[in-house]
Amino acid sequence: HHHHHHQRTCIPYKYNHTNRSEVKLFIPRPILSPKVLNKMKSCFLLQVASLISAVSSFQMPSCPSSKVTFTSMKASMAPSLFEPAQRDEQYGSNVAQYLLDLHDNKGTLNFCGGMMFQLMLSDKLHHCLSTVASGDGKQPEIFDASKPRMFHVPGYSKTGDADNIQFFHGRELRKVPGAEGGFGFVLQLSLANGDDPEGWSKEEINGYDGWEHDVQRKWRTAADYEAEGFKDFKQYFGDNAFGLNHRFYLHFDSANRMWLSAEDGCEGTPAEAGNRNPISRMFGL
């Protein structure tokens, strides 16, 4: 049976397979700063492990699912969804509409240099953002490039609090059959403080420690989510999906790209998934 390898996004860790071997990466004398190098190294280790788990987990869900309406053939993302100048021309300051369109068009976010996550909004968050997009309510905030980490945001504290404007409740979900981008990864955002049936459980809120760079953080299985009250989790994401909750915020970088960033610093920017196979995409071929 397949075991889940609960890898932490963007954090170095050992990939232990049955032979307990370990992926070691030998890097020549750094030309880059150690900080950049560490980020590259952790991304590389992560990609190798993701590749191994992707290759070992090509399996069909045990029963057909009604909510998972993913398709493998699709038109590529519109340039206004990922190209900054065209994005600004299309959306201006209507951030809510931008997030809605990313969801509606099965837009993907490029995390950690090549891992594609499909962005999905819960029905309640989708409805809330639709109201905001039509002019009723406060737009989500995208922080400027001087705030590349969540702790740079004024008033930041280590809690699970989210307001659906500056901070969002989200989850990284893995092994979702047919998720756009080819990895089986979904980045799901839900409505905080809104009795969202797809939102964080009280256990997720009370046990939240997403500022920790720690592989010991609690991952949840599909069964865990359903037991804690997300009744339709398997119907939405499949029986084998599992995940980890994070708070997210939005910020720009110096090139005016928008990033959706987790509290632990791992982040993704809207980008086309492309239709190359995962192995060539993984290594940039």
C-alpha cells in the first residue's frame, strides 16, 4: 500500500524509502549566498521527493467523485491571470475579481520553482469575494514588495486569526486526482469566521502552529478532515488526499508579480502549468 510521505514544502528533509537511503546533494563551493543556496537545495530535495511520490502514486480514485470536475485538456491560462502588466490593465484594484477568475479558470500557482498547485476557493469564500468584487465590501489586500514575509505585515502575531482581507485560511492538499498542473496539488482557501463547511475545523484553529518550520506539524488525511466536520472532503478532493493548513497573505515582488505566501515563507505565484510531462518540467528541460 502507498504510504504518504508528508513532506514540508520548501523545507529540507530526508526522503526515506524502504531502503532508508537518503537524497544527498553535493554542491560545489557556493557562488551564491548560503541563504539562496539553502532555498535552492531545499526546493531541489522537495522536487526529487515529489517526483518519486508522483511516479509511485499514479492511481485512480477508488470511486468516481462528483465534485472533482478536473479536465486534462484545457486552454492555457489567459495572460491577464499571470502577466503583471496585463493583470493590472484587466483588474486594476479589483483583487477579489482576480482571485475569483484564477479559481474559475483553474489557475495554477508555481510554488518552489516548478511545483504547480491549482488554486481553489471554497464556495463560501467564492460567494464572499463575488460580493466584494461587485463593490460591496473591503477588497483583499496585496502588500508591497517590502513585506515578503507574513511577519513583516503590521500587527502580525502568531495566531490562527484570519480576516479574509489581509490574512486567509488555507490548506495545501496533496494527491488530489486530476488537479490542474499535473502534480495532484491543490491550494485551497476558505472563509474564516463564516461557518464555512469547507473551512478550518476548531481542531485546525486551536492546534495551528504554521509559523513553525517543522516537519512535525500535523498533516490531516481525508478521514481526519471528515471526522472534524468537513463532511464532503472525499467527494471534493478524493479518498487519498491529505493536507496541511496554513495562513496565507498576498504580496507583490520587485517585478510586480503577486505571491500567495504561507506563514512559513513558502509561496507561489500565478503561472501557466504548461503541458510538458512532470519529469521534464521538474528539471526545467
